[in-house]
Amino acid sequence: MRTINEIAADVAFTSKSKSFGVDATNIDQKLLLVVSEVCEAQEELRDGRGLAEIYYNQQPCDCEVYQSCEKCRNPKPEGFPIEIADAIIRLLHIGHALGIDLEHVIELKLAYNKTRPDKHGRKF
């Protein structure tokens, strides 16, 4: 099984190969894209989709060679789980681009969270 940092490196490699970049000058925009993915997850629920439902967006393609068309053979997955994955992928990309050891900081935060009181003293 791959580590979080290995997955983050893969995300960064794929993003770079598709001409997407993250740096200190556009971090605010990239963070808002994380928020947009979470909003898209919420829209899936508002549209009546199930929490675990994954479906495929089969956009009509104007190709004449369905069997060899990459777009036709690999339709875009959609749904709440996909949008959550998109948000995580964007966060992994940001973390990797900024040189954050994501595994280390996640472990730090998990350890701290175990010491907190129920609901952190709040009612909700």
C-alpha cells in the first residue's frame, strides 16, 4: 500500500503533466478550489444522490471510433465520493507543492485530537 506522501507525489506529478501548478502566488486560489469540491459534494446530495453512489458521466462524443476513443472508453466518474476524493487530491497537491510532510503532520494532529474533550467543550 502506498503512503500518503507517495500518493501526494503522484498527484503532483499528474497535475504537473496536465499543466496545473501550485506555488505561494496562487495558494489562495487553490484553497478555494478545495472548497468548490466540497460544495460539489454537497450538490450531489442535494440532487438526491447517495453517499456511496458513483455514476459515470457519459458525455456524447463526436468521435467515429468509439472502441479506440480514450474519452469514450474512460467516462468521468461522478458522485459524492468522487467529489470528496477531488477535495483530498487538491489538498495533497497543495501539501506536496509546499514541501509539507503530510504523513507527519496528520499523525501530529491525530495524536493531539485524542487528547481533546468530547466535542471540544461545545454542545454541537
